[in-house]
Amino acid sequence: MFRLDHKVALVTGGASGIGLAISRMFARQGAYVHILELNVEQAQRAVDEIRAEGGQAEAHAVDIAQQAVVLGAINEIAARQPFHILVNNAGIAHVGKAHTTPEADFDRIVNVNIKGVYNCLYATIPHFLAAGGGVILNMVSIAATVGIPDRFAYSTSKGAVYTMTLSVAKDYLAEGIRCNSISPARVHTPFVDGFLAKNYPGQEKEMFEKLSKTQPIGRMAKPDEIAGLALYLCSDEAAFITGCDYLIDGGFEKLNN
Ligand SMILES: NC(=O)c1ccc[n+]([C@@H]2O[C@H](COP(=O)([O-])OP(=O)(O)OC[C@H]3O[C@@H](n4cnc5c(N)ncnc54)[C@H](O)[C@@H]3O)[C@@H](O)[C@H]2O)c1
């Protein structure tokens, strides 16, 4: 079960954290993985690791915020190799409330976290339509559906991706395209380490403990735990699932009371 043999997957932000875990797990399950990344050196290291484990992968230098670049890369891949799965994983963090988020920061979050996902959908869906179907998985966050302090721009962006998931699932039901999303609470990745180093210098360990305890289960998720759910949702075993957001949050949304 949950094999991806003969499937080709595009994973944005696949060089680090959750995206890296997804890329490695998909490759282990038989998929050919294309990593679309801003950090192409790190993406190439991920590809080398996947190949060393006997998997198949390629790295592509892509800033998802730039539509021409996304179209160029995805059309070039499609011309060589039909693909079946798109994982919109790449995303960036931001700390601030509405009145402390400067315009430039808001624009940057919108351009990567919202427009970047739209760009990948725009480039991919025509190929799925031509092929008669496909699977899309968006990385959302609990920030989309509960109030997280000091995350105005980030939460806004994830709320947009949550809604995009519903819109896409509805629009392409008849064309065999499934679209779902995953909403993790905190996952221990470089995203979290970078956030702690930037915002709590000298207090990283203490803040790590504090953030771990905000999940009722008492810790952060491991990237592989998110990758396992991603694998299921992108596999043929999940053929009956579309238009759903899956919490994977150690009880954060339902048990924090
Ligand atoms: N880590 C968490 O606690 C957590 C929780 C909920 C949701 N998420 C979401 O999961 C996703 C992955 O998070 P992570 O923790 O693995 O992050 P990460 O920072 O470890 O990895 C993100 C990757 O995306 C790439 N990237 C960033 N901007 C890009 C762009 N414009 N074009 C292409 N690639 C780009 C980065 O180079 C990096 O390799 C994000 O969408 C994030 O919002 C993370």
C-alpha cells in the first residue's frame, strides 16, 4: 500500500524540513521526484541523498513567486515526463501583528505563500487536464483556522491557501483532479530553528521547550510524520478524498482547553 511506483511528483521547497522529508519518502515509495527550489544547492544535496538511497530525483532552480520561472520549469519537465502529483510545500514565516507588519513584509509573504501556490497551480493544472487527472496537496498550517499570536501576514497567507484548496477541489472534480491540504502545528524543521534564532537569540532552548508544550501531546511533530500523511493523501489509496484539510497537530486545535 501507499506505493508511488510510476508516479512523478513535483515538490516545491523540497530541499529542507517538511519538503525534504516528503521528497525522500515519495522517492522511497517509488516516485520520481522533481524538487522546485529557491536554494538549488541544497536541493541538489537532497537529490544526491535520494539517489544514494536508490531513488530518482532532480533539482530545479525555481522561485515560486515568479510566474515566468515556474511556467518555464514546469513546462520543461512536462515536455520530458508527464507528472501526476504537485505538492505545494514551499512557504516562508513572518512574525508581526497587523500594525507591526510593514508593507514590504506583507507583500513578500503574499508573493511567496499565496502567489507562489497560485503560480504552481496555474502552470500544473493544464497538464493535469490534458492527462485526465492529477493530485494536488497544499501545505497549510493551523494558523489558517485558529488565532496564533503575532502571525498576521503568515496566517492570512495560509488562510488563502486553505480556501484555494476548496476552490481547486471543486473546480476540477469532474476532471479527475483531487486537491487536499495538510495543517500542521509546529514541526521541528530549520523553519522553526531559524525563527527562534532570529526572534529569541540566547533563549532558543527555553523557547523551543515552550513551543513544544503548546502542542498538548508535549512535543513538535517530526517532518517524517507530516510526510507520512502527505504520502497517504497523494497515493491511490486516498482516491476518495478531495477538498479536505487534515490537521496534524498533536491535539493543538481540539485539546488545548
Ligand atoms: N515547520 C512548521 O512548524 C510548520 C508548521 C505549519 C506549516 N508549515 C509549512 O510547511 C511548509 C514547509 O515548512 P518547513 O518548516 O519545512 O520550512 P523550511 O524553511 O525548512 O523549508 C522551506 C523550503 O522552501 C524553500 N523556499 C522558500 N521560498 C521559496 C520560493 N520562493 N521558491 C521556492 N522555494 C522556496 C526554502 O528554500 C526551503 O528549502 C511551509 O509552507 C510552512 O509554512 C510549517
